[in-house]
Amino acid sequence: MRLDRYVSQAAGVSRAAVRALLRRGAVSVDGRVVKAADLQVPAGSRVELEGQPLALPGPRYFMLHKPAGVVCSTSDGEHATVLSLLAEPRRELLHPVGRLDIDTTGLVLLTDDGAWSHGITSPRRHRDKVYRATLAEPLAADAAARLAAGLLLKGEEKPTLPAQLDILSPTEARITLHEGRYHQVKRMFAALGNRVIALHREAIGAVVLDPSLAPGQYRALRADEVAALR
Ligand code: URA
């Protein structure tokens, strides 16, 4: 990592402020004053600011109960973003792991650990995702069998992987997916001639939305939850 980025992240100051610190010789690497912002800091280096050792903050992991009306992106000109719900220092370093539609509620993971989030969203990993769907019409008698067999979605050539359906009421079901395609749940029910009117994500792999979190609330993930998705 570049020295200016390292100091900015470790000390929580802007890159412009770091450049001023570098100019006046306030930063040293392994005991030598360095003024070059673009120096690549070798792993294990001792970086000091005004004689005080600096350390990069560890990676952070959160779960959020996403409310409807909020978008899963880091910036948006129109709507509130999931990041805006986090009262965390330097939250601009965090990103949501995958996306939910603006009207979908439930579990969203956020982190600054790019390798961890890639491991969850990578199509090759097939992480289970569990959703509760409320439907406009009563479920057809063959809905579970058709989802288990795999469906051809509009505009696609490859059928969906088998998905499990647990029927909770004539118009409510829990669906478990093993892949993540664009608007997948809504499109799967559309392929069955139905329509999703509310969608809520309950779990990603072994990580379940904490029932104590009201919409809009979040908490740090426990170490076992982080490890379960690694
Ligand atoms: N499938 C959808 O259709 N929407 C979501 O937000 C998530 C999965």
C-alpha cells in the first residue's frame, strides 16, 4: 500500500493532510523519515507519525437490517444508501456485500475486506441465500416442484439451479437459492405466473439476520459469523 494511503487510514486523516505531514518530515518508515507519498510500504514495516507508531485498522464486518427505500450502493444522488445507516468512523471505506433491490428488506453484510466479500459474492461459491417472499397470488400446487427442477428465466438460456421452497401460507413462502442472478427471486416467481409483493432476506450461508435488529439497525458480526462465510 502507498504511504499516503497507509497514514490516511491508520491515522484517520485526509490524504491532503497526510501530504502536509509528509512535507514537514513527520512520518518515518523503519526509522527513516520519508517524504514520498507514493512509497510502497512493505508488509511488516514500522510506520511512525511524530514518533508514535501507526497501525492499520483491522477489517470490519457488520450485518444490517436493511429497510425498504434504501439502496445497496456506496453513493446515490436520490436515495439513502446502506452506508448512510452506519454510524462508524470512515464508513466510506465500507461496502455492501452484494445487493438487494430498493424495496427488499433484511440481511445486508457490509465490510472493508474485499477478499471476504468477493468470496461471498463469487458465483463459483454458491452461498445459500434464504428469502421470505409474500406473493400477490396463492402459490400454484406445482410451485415447489418447478423451483426444485430449475426454471428458465425470461431472456436467459441456462435454467436456474434447484431452489427449495417452504410454503408458509398460500401467499407466503421461504425460498433458498444457491446462486445469485439479477432480481432472481422476483423473476422466478414471475416465471411461475405469480408476483412478489414483499421480499425479505433472512440469511446468507450460516449467517442469519439477528432478530433483535429493527429495520435500519446494525451490529458488528461475531468472529464465528465472519469465519462461517470465509
Ligand atoms: N431477488 C430479487 O428479486 N430481489 C432481491 O432484492 C434479492 C433477490
